[in-house]
Amino acid sequence: MSANDAMSTHQKIVKQVEEKSGVVNKVEEKPAVGEQGLRQKTKTKSDLFTKDDEEPKYAFSHFYNVTHGDECTTNHHIMDKGQEPYPSATKYMQVIKCISGNSNDSRWPRAEPNQCCSSNETSLRPLWYQFIDPGGMDGSMLRNFDFYHGFLPREDLPSLLKQVGDYLLRVSEVGEVNNDSTIIQRDIILSILTEYNADKSGEGRSFMGDVKTGKLKNLVIKRQGSMYQIESNRAFDTLRELIEFYKTNTGQLNMFTFLLKNPIKLQSWEYLHSDVKEGVLLGKGAFGEVRAGTLQLKTGESIEVAIKITKCSSDLCKAKIKEMMREARLMRNFNHKNIVRIYGVAVDKQPLYILLELVSGGSLQSFLKANAGKIDVRDKIRMCLEAAQGVAYLHSQRCMHRDLAARNCLITNDRVVKVSDFGLSLIGTTYVIRTRTKLPIKWLAPETISTFTFSLKTDVFSFGVMAYEIFSDGAEPWEGKTNAEVKVAVTNGECVQMPSCCPELLRCFIATRIFANNPEMRAEMIEVVETFQRAYSESRTFRMRRKIKSFMQDVSRLS
């Protein structure tokens, strides 16, 4: 089909959609060609701005993409505050209709972003995008409030909202699957510690009968046309008017009353994206990617950091945000030289950042492999000792790491080992997996393999496997065996054999006190630290004796 035929098809379908939906104020029938063409067609800015020209009516729009033979337009095209689309705008794109953030208009077909036609198909297909309404759901307007916390999840709220009347603004996303397409609704949330009124029946009272003084509530700020509201009988022209009203007037929802008393500003660990500058790519994973970069601290000082960047799409977005923030929340409690430090998070917009200490030497596993045969035994003992000190610290904080391995430790240029990657870590002493989960079989304790149980003692077992990696120059444990074979071997009491370079003291200790089949017989991590400390000291003494002996032999030969 020729381009002209495709354009004719485009116009026909546009007309059909308009007739079906009742659209009368489309931008222009003729499709725009390229970025400049699209800019020319998006000239009615009154359709995009409110009267005061400060907030957009609609920041996201419907676009249609057209495939012509091998050409496929798959980019996201965003109208941000009425500005022109991003420079990546491609051919044959046209603004058809703007829909408000609360629109549930079923007449408009919704399709997954990036969905496109096959190379041999020529058709017109709508793209559905998250709508950003006049509330500034992209954060551009919300960031004007110093108590706006971006995508901060509700699990972080109890540590921030402590007194009745404490409040903050944030945004939340809810995914809905509809006809094989995922629709993400983004809402403005007013989180507040509210007054709690007990009714006559006693409902709302604690078990001792006293009235509860406060309850954390997350109030969705709804949109009715261009108005903002929380209570159904009150609406406001702007979000700021709504906030100001409830500072001096009490609102009520069901048994809860609320009055905005104390805005909670960003915490010491909350940064803005503008505080961060991304640098070179360090690595990629299922979660997203890690980049080097710089962070401007609240003191004004700039430091080098590692930026963990979420890869957020469709219905996985909220789950990923929750997972990343859980890891960050956990790490904020840690302060140890052998634990990777977290500086904070930047969640005022997407993608989300976790801001970590930049450990220059990379992963311990990569370091061991790159320097195979060049690391002496004493250095290997020290590496094990430093990792053990980090794990012992975690256990003192009642934290199970649950994924100890050389790949999840980092090493500095000064060869200091730091435990990292707390994606599976949990606070507690025991945890049983209830659902099927992919696990690193070759590092697991026998009880984890047989009963899916994790504990502080399973960390001890996994540490022993990591010690094997260190003494084996990064070799994979149980090399040559399948996971099924390893399961049988470990549950039958077998364990990896430490290489001959490992000192006898440590070989015996690891075999009997770390790889013990019965977790009750395994050492605590503090005992592991003490044993490796002793081995390290003995290696130093042994080295000194060897040097003295060599020196005396040289003197004897000279005499």
C-alpha cells in the first residue's frame, strides 16, 4: 500500500472514531509528518491550558500511530504542560482528543504502550497513555509544595506521620487489566494522621476502652471537572486552595475528622532528581540498571554515588516501587564499614533512584575471577573476615540477608569487602516461603531446600559457600553439577570441599560448624568472625616467622 493510500485510510478511521466518540475539536485532519509537522499541527494551546496558563488541562494525549510497510512508530508522545512533543516524535502522528485524568470514556479504545503493527501490516492503532490532569500528576506542579514526597509508598508513612495533624502529599499508581491492556491510574494522595472518633457502640476504641487518638489515612484528592475535592460537598479551583482550606477548617469522612496542622517536609534521605546527575552505565538487571553519578548532599557537598534506577512499566510499576523502597527502608537502618551505605532515594518522579555508596572495585565475584592466582591466602582470609563482619552486623540488627554470595558483595580499590544487594533481605529470625520462588540452589542450606525455611543459620551456611568462592578465585560452587543433583547432595549432608589453599583451621571449622546439616549445630556469625580473626592473626604470625626464617637463612649463607 502506498503512503497516500495509508493516509487516506488514516483519515477515514479518524473520521469514524470522531463520529463514534463525538469529538468535534480535533487539531487537524491531515496527519503531521515528523517533529516539525506535529509541532505545526499542535497550535491550539487554548485546548491545553487553563485560563491562568499555569496548569495544563491535559498533559497526556491520545496519539495514533501508523505503520507503513517496514516503518513503525512506537515512541511515546507526551504533551507536557502544553509544550510540544519530545524531539523523538515520529511520522504520521496526530493529536485526536485530550481526555481528563478522571476520564473513564469507554468509547476510546485503549492499547498497551509500544504495541505496534507487524512489518507487513498497514493499519491505524491507538496508543493509551497515563493521563496527567491539572493536578500536575507528573510532579511539575506538585513539586511546588515542600511537603510533596513523590512516589513514596504508604509503608514509609508511619515513620514520618507521628502526631495528629501531620500530613504530606504523594502520588500513587493503581493498575487495572482491561482487555489484555494494562491501564495505570495515577492519583494524588493526601496522607494524614487523623482524629479518630469512636461511635456509641464502642467501635473505634482500643481493647482497653480508650478512644484512639489518631489513625493514618490516605485521602484520594478527586477531580470533578477542573475542581479538586476530598469531601463530596466541597470543591476547590486549585489544589493549593484545598490545602489552605483544611489548614483552618476541619474535614470529616465517616468516623474520621482531619485538620492539616503540620506539613512534613522531605527527610534527610529524600532527594530530588535535580540533585542527581547520571553518569556511565555500570550494569543492568531485571530491576533496571545501575549508573555511576554525583549527588549534591543537603550540605551542598557533591559526592560520587551509584544510582540504582528502576525499570518501570505497566502493572509491574507499583510492585517495583514497593520492592525498591522496601530495600531502601531496610538499608537506612544500617551503618557499618562492611555494609554498602545508602544515601537516600529520589522519588519525586520516575524513574525512581536509590542512591548508594559507589564502590569502585565492582563485584567481589568479578574481582576474584579477574585476579585468579594473584591473591594470596592471607588476603583471602581477610576478605572472608570482612564479609563475616558485615553479616554479623546484619544479624545483630535481626536482619536475614537470604542471598549471600560473592556476586552480592562489592570490593573497593583498597580491597575492602562490603555486603550489598538487600533485595531479598528481611527483618526477623525465621521466614518460610509460601509461594514458588526462584532460588540460588547452590548457595542454599539443606533446610531451605527441603522446607523453604530461611533463618539466621541459613545465612551462616550460605556464607560458607561464599568462603568457598573466595578461596577458589570465584569458581562456581558444585561446578559441573545440576541444581537437581545439588539438591540431593546437600539434603544428604554433602557440602562443597574447600580448596587446599584454605588453612586447616578454617577447613575444619567450615566443615563442622558452618556446613553442619543440623542448623542447631551451626555457629553463630559472631563465632565465625572470631574464628576467621584468629586465622588471620595466625597467618600474620606465620608470615612473620617465615620472613624471619628466610632472613636467618640468608644471613647464614652470607657468613
